Amino acid sequence: MTDRGAPAGLLAVDSGGSGLRAALAAVDRGVLAQRASTVPVRTGPRGIDPGHLMEQLVPMVRALTAETGVRELGAAVVGAAGLSTLGDALRAELPDALTREFGVAKVALAADAVTAYVGALGPSPGAVIAAGTGLIAIGTDLTRWRRADGWGHLLGDCGGGAWIGRAGLEAALRAHDGRPGGSARLRDRAEAEFGPLPTLPGRLYPRADRAAVLASFAPGVADCAHLGDPVALDILGAAARQMAESAAAVCPVSGEPRIALTGGLFRMGDPLLLPLEIELAQKLPHAQQVPAEGDPLHGSVRMAADLATDALTLPSDGTMLYLAPKKGISPTGDE
């Protein structure tokens, strides 16, 4: 039988392009322990693969329950990149799989932009810019979600890491060719990282991880900007403008919304943050810029606590945030 003296737990998951993270938490004690995998969950013809997600998650949760003594899971929230467009199989299969394996009765599946939002701002109106390899802005007035961009490196993600890296490599190639708009400093940096520039297209285009390769040059653009390179500074200024445009498209137009930034791209520092602050002030003068409270995993934990106590008030639209029907299966550990 379940040990009724053990603390009831919450399962929080963050699945993205860099891998999978899982945490066990308690409503009144926060995160108890967490595990991570560097293997991203596969996508295929059916979208995000629920079997591959569970294949990684099950041993993580078994280890976490053994470490924490948690035997009963009251709620689970899984934040997944691509849920809104690639999540049909996940919505159809994952809630039942979580119930079978762990006895979770309350399950919510959220786009990673939603968990990033909740991690940064909690359940309050506003907008969040999430920037890493890609870029998406998400906002809510607490009645519905709005998103802008997040369309991938071929069709969008304007201002994200891959976008910045591609712009930097274009400037490097312009300098190599002797065309206007080039940067000798970016050319030298690109050659140091990728070798002779004429060979770059042949090594880049066939790769399935093109977005990650392009984004790997974004820190080089930032370094050149810190050294005062005018082309690199212009690239980051343009990225800031793109970010602010996306935020303005999703931020509530009335009230006193807040804006927060989340994601590794903002570690670039002042050459990106200063123009972004100016752009946001110009485009959203009624919104207050605030530091992010936490990351997407923190958002999943926060949502799981609210789900467990029936206090989740965020808008559920079935795609950005899907609340699965409650199940009545016995919790993990019952025999």
C-alpha cells in the first residue's frame, strides 16, 4: 500500500530542444529533487513522440521518488516545445501513460512558451519573450493566450540565436567577398570557428541541426559587439527591434501588464539588452519591464501546484494549454 506518511508530490517536466528535465516538488516545500537528460524527445510523422518521452521520463521519476520518498503524485505538468503544432499524439497518449506509470490523476500539457511565461511572470497579465536558438513571444490577459513568431529558423524566430548567428555569418561572407555591409572582425571570428568560409555552405546546408549551428555563432556576434564592431552592434539592435515587435503583438493593450525576458540569449548583455529596453519602452509604454522570476521548469512546478489544489486559473485552449480529463487510478506504490 502507499505510505500515507510520505509527502504527496508534484511532477514537473520541461521538454525542449536541449533535452528533458524533470522535477519532483511538494505544494508547500517547492522542488525536492530533479533530473535531466541531454537527449531531445524525438519528433516524427505523428509529431512529438510520447513513447520516447516516457522512455526517458520513467527512469527519471523512479530515481526521484526513491531519492525523495514521494510515493503519491497529485498532479503533473509537462511543458513541451512544439506542443501547439506537433502535440496531437502527446495529447492523445501522454496523460494515460502518466496515469498508468505513476498514478497521476491530474495532468496538464503546456507549450514550453506557456511554462516559460508562468515561470517568468506567474498567473498575471503581460508578455514574455523567450529567446534561445529560436524566439517566441507569448502574452495573455488571463482570458486567452496570444503568441507571435516561434515559426522556426527557416520561417521566423526573428531575433533569436539562429537569426543572429545567420546575420553574423552573412556579414562575415560579405567581408570575404568585398561587398558592402561586411565586417572583417566577424569574418575573422567565423574563420576561427568554422574554417575557410568558401567551404561553409557545403558543411552547413546538409546538416539536420542547422539552427543550432547558426545559433552557435551568436556568441561570436555578441563578442564582436562588445568590442565595438558597428556591424555586430547593428545586428543586435535589429534583433532587439524584432523581439520588441513580437512582444507588442501579444501584450495586452490595456491595464498594467508586465514584460519579462527568459532564455539563454539574454546572457549576451548590454549590446542586446540596452537596445531592447529602448525598443520595448517605445512600443509598449504602458507595460512594466520586470526580471523573470524563474525558468520554464519553475513554471511547470508552479502550474502543477495550482493544478493539484484546483487553483489553476490560466486560460486553457486545448493546444497551448491542455487539461486532461481527471483519472481515478490508484497512485504509484499501491498494490
